[in-house]
Amino acid sequence: MKAIGSIQGVRYVGDRTTFLVHDSWNRESESCFLEGVAREGRAVAFDPDTLEQAFNEGFDYCDVCVGKEEPFAPEADASRRARAKADR
């Protein structure tokens, strides 16, 4: 695990004070204020960037943004929305 100052490019973001892991790809993670966690120096990334690694390092899942449905990668989600808009 390593401290990070930005969540860009990181899917699973850990909060060192709560020991919760968040899924930045999930839209629900907006309510977890991950950018603020990163700015405050509390955010960590995992190597590899997997939920399993976060669990191995003692983190528990956030019940807001982890464990619901598997979200699409941000790039895939944007292209999916663009295709749906074009189909209309």
C-alpha cells in the first residue's frame, strides 16, 4: 500500500483512518468524498489495485460503494452512454 495525493487512475482507494476501501469506479463513491480523503493525506492505493489486496492489508469494504454491482471502467461507461445516446 502506498499513500496517494490523487485518486486518478486508482480504482480501490483505502482510507487510513477508517480502514475502509472504496471503489472509485462506482458512482456511489461520490458520496464517500474520496478527493477530500486524498487531499487530507489519508488515501492509499494497493498493489495490485484489487479488492482482494485491500482485504489482505486489513481494510474492510465501504458498504456505500463496494459490493453492489460491478461497475464499468470510467472509459467504458462513457462510451456506453455515448452509444446509447446515438441509438436514440
